[in-house]
Amino acid sequence: MFASRAIIRASRASASVSQRVVAPRASLATSQIRNYAAPAAVDSKPPVALYGVDGTYASALYTAAVKTSSLESTARAISALNDVYHKDEKLAAIMMAPTLSPEDKASIIAELQKHTGAGGDKGDTVKNFLETLAENNRLGLLKGVCEKFGALMGAARGEVELTVTSAAQLDNKTLNRLEAAVSKSQYVGQGKKLKVTNKVNSEILGGLIVEIGDRTIDLSVSSKIAKMNKLLTDTL
């Protein structure tokens, strides 16, 4: 769907260029004045490169949203759909079913749209995207697309992901102290904003695992025990 629209726009643009080339000089001058007054084109290129099929679809959605001036509304809708995945563990299995009929896909899209909020899909950008996934039998990629689109939006907003894994849920005071400490470190660039997420994993026993962008600082008890065991094994 995105590709076909791009081809149509490209063909129209090409025809317009041809007409200007053969137009009289007066028309060309008028065209130049109009072009001079026109605003610069918006850069629709995704802020970071993504990989994988879900990354390709996420990048295509980002580009489409920028071109239709619906980036913020699309981001809210995709975030809402991502929340649905976390609340309904069966959804991913349903979306990946190979036997979905066209009627099934239409019902799924209609149901998903209920979660994007009233008026939350400006220009039907998300609806058109979901229909594209359905037509290409790629609805099963939606979960990954939601996550990677979130990464694109974070990069566009100048956000740096700070993920803190603990054995038990941390209180807001502790998270705020960690955020304040990390924001002053070399790992966070100037003008960047931290986006803090607290994950709970009882297997680390205690301590913390701090992930900042692509860096990981393992201060967990389980890691210390593993290092101690290795030291003892090497010594003995």
C-alpha cells in the first residue's frame, strides 16, 4: 500500500517536472517565485536505522506518518497497541495464526482500532498500516513493529533508554535518584532525555542491572556469585 502510493506520487511529480520544462519563460519565472515562497520539505527519514522485517515495517510507518503530519497521533496509537500486547498474552499467538481468513483479519483490525482511542488515528495512518500488514500476511509482526517504532520515536525525541532490572519493584524515590545520577554521567549526551524503565527479575537475587542505550552495567548479586564461583573454580 505504501509502495503503490509512493509510485503514484513519483509519477505525478515526474509529470509536473516535464510540464515546467516545456512551459514558457514567464510561466517558469512564476513557478520559481512560487517555489521560493514554498516551505522546505519535511525530512521523513527515520532517525536511526532498524534491522529485521519488523524494523523495515516500523521505518515505513514512521515515514508515512511524517509525510501525513500524523507522527504524534501515530505514536500514541502504536503505544496503545503495544500496551494491549502486554495485557493480553494470547494476542501474539492469534496474530501469528497461519489460517486467518480475510474476514478474521478485518475483525482483528477493527478490534485493534478500538484501542487507539477516539480520533487517535489521524488520517487513518495506523488503519492503513494494519491493512497493509494483513494483506501481506504480516500481522504477526505487529508486536515487534510496535517496539521498534517506539525506539524510533525515542530517538526522534532525543531520548536515551535507561532500563533498571531489580529483584523487586523499585520505588519512585530510588528510580529518581538513579535517573539523576545517570543523567550526569558520560553515558548520556548533552541535551538528551532519559526514559526510565524498571524491570523485575527475581533471578538476579539482588542488586541491579543498569542498561543505558547499548551499554550494560551488571551490579547484580547473581553476577557477583557467578564471578566468585569462577574464581574458586580457576583457583582450585
